[in-house]
Amino acid sequence: MVVHSASTHNELDQLFRALADRTRRDIVARALAGEEVSVSTLAARYRMSFAAVQKHVAVLERAKLVSKIVVGRERIVRGEPKRLARARAALVQLETLWFDRFNQIDEILLTTPSVKGK
């Protein structure tokens, strides 16, 4: 059984909330593809206001999925692959847990005598 601390649960909640939105996932994908892009360039790619894109980036920043650096007058967004790896690791843990449970069920079914002719 996997036991996590409250801080780990909060961290994962924040990560998955940030990734729950399609636009934010797209921003992360662009930032992780080696495409350091300014917030204003990102805003031009979406059918929403600059302020809305800024809010999406802020959510991603709080979840530490992206970081922003200041270059002149621009805010450049960079992806943080280690944080995305953290989300993946959590999903792998859950997948492993479920596969282990399925294997236990299989073992029980294989060792339980069948009830035929009853």
C-alpha cells in the first residue's frame, strides 16, 4: 500500500488540477518542447485574452510545471520536466497498485475450486 503525506497529496492535487485544463496542457507541451516562448506570444496562439493566458501560466507556475524568466520587457515561459515526471510517477504508482490487485484476484480465482454441478 502506498502511503503519502498530506503535503504530497497537496502537491499532487495542485499538479493534476493544473493539468486538468486543455489550454494549460498545451502551454506545458509547448514549453517542454524546447520552445521558450513569451506570455504575449502564447496569448496570440489562443482565442482568449492576454489576461486569461497570464492566469493559465500563473496556475502552471504555482504547480511548478513552468517557470518564468524576465528577458528585457518580456516574460519567457520555460517547461519544468521534473515536475511533469512527478505527475507521471504518481500515475505509475497507481497503475502498479491496480495491476497488483488484479494479479491477486487472478491468483484467488485460480486457486479456488470451481463450483460445478451445484
